[in-house]
Amino acid sequence: MKLLLTSAGIKNPTIHNVLVDLLGKPIADSSALCIPTATYGHPMAGPGAAWRFISGREPRCPMVELGWKSVGVLELTALPSIDDQLWVPLVRDTDVLLVNGGDALYLCHWIRESGLANLLPSLAETVWVGLSGGSMVMTPRIGDEFMNWKPANGSDEALGVVDFAIFPHVDHEAMPNNSMANAQRWADKLPVPGYAIDDETAIRVSDGTVEVVSEGHWKRFP
């Protein structure tokens, strides 16, 4: 699987060009499934934010509204109650998964419960585009600072598809707790490297190579 881990979606031409490169074809020729699940688990998000994401009416975090050939909704909480044949072939045939932000651990829980986690290793050519929590879910740990919904084991462990952590929205004017100084304190407590990225920055992961793409600012904590 190819990853484009963003703080706030496809915010600028640099991130847009990387997405097209990962797809290997224009967005207008690519099919997408959007995953709103994380939105429901975060106290600052909820159903209204899920609707704006699905309907492509969230210009602050462009994802669904980019002009895809087709867009569907993959709601992970519904998948355990339906037959695999109703959704697995669709995921396999889709070019990109657009994964909204929200609560990363709630999202992680449902990626596992739905069976999507078992499917991910076989999706070699699929592009995963994460937005905030949709990016953090691919990391080994999210850090106590980002824990809202808590799993039964109380752990901040996520999927661990990549070997680094992500601190999104760094220095965002509406999120005073997401300062670079707090990102340093967050990183100091983690057993893995971390990236603090602002909303104009993304992390590309392809063929084992990690590359930061940015028109803003970011910092890597070893």
C-alpha cells in the first residue's frame, strides 16, 4: 500500500502533485472510497463533520472534492454486519482510500473490527490518503495527548504500518495546544521517531521510502 499522510488533506499543489504521482494517473481517472468513521469518535467532530467530508464540502481539508472519477462511502462500523462479498471486491478495485480525521484510536478499533486491517497488506497498488487522525492511525503510537476515545486496554497503540508517529496541525492558530514546543514534549515520551507537521505538509511512504512534502513547516524528532 502507498501512503500519503496529511495533516489537513490535499492543501496545496505540492501535495496534490504527489497524490497524482502515487496514483499513476489523473485524479479524474481514479476511483475513491471515503472513510468517515474516525469523525464520529472525536468530541470536536461528529455527524456534521462526517457529512461535510462525505459531501465534499470541507474546503479547509480538501479530499473528496478533488474531482474523482467516482466516490463511494466505506463506513467501517457497518462492515461486520454484512457479507464480505458486498465490500471487499469494491475495496480491491478502488484506486484510493480517503480517510477522514477524528479520533485515531476509534478509527483503529473499527479498522480491525471491520476486517479492513487484514485486507490492507494485499492492497499493494492502493493509495491511502489520511487526514489528521486518518494519518495517525497508521503509526505505532499516537501519544497520550491525542487520546480521547479509549480502547479497552487503555493503550495508545495504533496500526503500526509505519515506524514513526505524527503530530498534526502543528502551530495551528485555532489549536494552541498543537505548538511545536508541545510536539517536542510529545516526542520525548515516545519510543519511536516522530514528525510534527503543519497543515501544508504531508508524508509520502512508498516502496519503503519516507519523504516529507511541504509548502509549510515541519520537524522530525529522532
